Amino acid sequence: MSQADDIFIAMCRDILENGTSTEGEKVRPRWADGTPAYTIKKFGVVNRYDLSKEFPILTLRRTALKSATDEILWIWQKKSNNINDLHSHIWDAWADADGSIGKAYGYQMGVKHRYKEGMMDQVDRVIYDLKNNPFSRRIMTNLYVHGDLHEMNLYPCAYSMTFNVTQGREDGGFTLNAVLNQRSQDVLAANNWNVVQYAVLVHMLAQVCGMKAGELVHVIADAHIYDRHIPLVEELIARTPYDAPKFWLNPEIHDFYAFTRNDVKVEGYVAGEQIEIPVAI
């Protein structure tokens, strides 16, 4: 059993057995037929993934690595808020006629701020600090900008990354660790998707900054399973998982802005059959 499968199964069982139902509450999401989308949820779920030991991709069902990578690069590298810059259609429901999702996600990453070192956006600031001030406890990003929320077609779900570097006692090498904060998550549809893409991001930043990838800690304020997803989750976590595949990141890339979705792959990836997942909007 892979680490990712073990964590996912334990989390889902905990939500189903010990979670709180939102049935009867005033909820925003709706199913395609207009029915309120209720959930079973747990508050404050924390999952830890040791990227130095294993790449955290589910084997219970396949996670599309290249598509997940494409989206994280859309936000962090292209700093885009337009779906026309994506290869997938996962954001189509929140885009306007021009393809924009408003001042959300990539837009916020591209806004330049004044620092002592000059004008930089959040991504460039992270890379600068990791290279020049790696032991700083202030290396972080934030997408949840209150002044712009009214111009976002969807409030950020995964909204903050905090980076922390440790140094090996024996070899003196640097290890990059990160905390991903998420206000809300549809566990079945998005949990491993987010874990995979931010694991890729940590690997990429570590490589371009001369470090090794360490721990990714995922903090979810509201981890929920939608009512219509419950039988799907039960079927999924009853499956027999496979061994974790080996992650490959193009070792020739040392500029974060040179990475593409084709610079990642998982070798020996075996996964269970896909399942059709209805999405609440």
C-alpha cells in the first residue's frame, strides 16, 4: 500500500464515521438538477506526506499527473486567470465569456509588491528567499486577498503555502518543506489532485533552488464528502491499492519558468479503474 492510499483511506473513514452532516443547513453548492449538495465533513484535517520517500499519488484510482501539473503551472508559473491558458476544462464553469475567472488564483500570484529588494510578485519572492535567505520563517504566499474577493468568480480553496527549509546534520544539504492551507475541499473529487500538484510544486522549487524535497503538510479546514459521493467513496476505499510509482522530474531544468507539464512523469504507475464523479457547483 502506498503512503497516499493509506492516508486517503484513513481520512475518508474518519469523515464517514465521525464527521458532521450539513443536511438541512443553508448551503451554497448545488447539483446539476438544482438539489442542494449536502456533505459529511470533518474540521481541521491534517495530512503529512514525506516526499523524500514516496510520491503521493493515489493508486486506488488514477490521478492525471500532467493535468494536475498543468493547473499548478497555470497558477504559479503563467500566473494566469484565464482558462484559455489551460489544457483542461476544469475551470470552465467559473469563467466568464472571455475566459477569465476574475482576480483569483494566478492573478494574485502575478501582482507585484514592493520589498526592500525591489518590486516582485509572490512567486519570484519565494524563489528569491529560498536562494538567498533559505532559513527565513517568512517564505509564504497568500491568494485570499479580501480586497479582491468581490472580483473573484470563485474564492480560493487552496489559498496559502508556507515554506520551511531544514539542513541535514550529516551532509549539510538543504531540504524544502511546505505547508498547504486549504479552507475547503471536496475530498473525492479534489483531494489527491491538490496533493499531487503541490507535491510537484515542492519538487520543482527544490530542484531550481538546489535543495531536496521534504515534507508536504496539507491542512484542510473543512474536509467534506458530498452526499452523492458517499457510495463512490465507500467503493473506492474498499479497493486493494498498489505500490507507489516512482516520480521523475526533468533534471535538466533549473529555471522554474522553463518547466512544462511534460517535464514530469510517474514510472510504474498502476491504478484502479476510474469512477464517474458528479461535481457540485
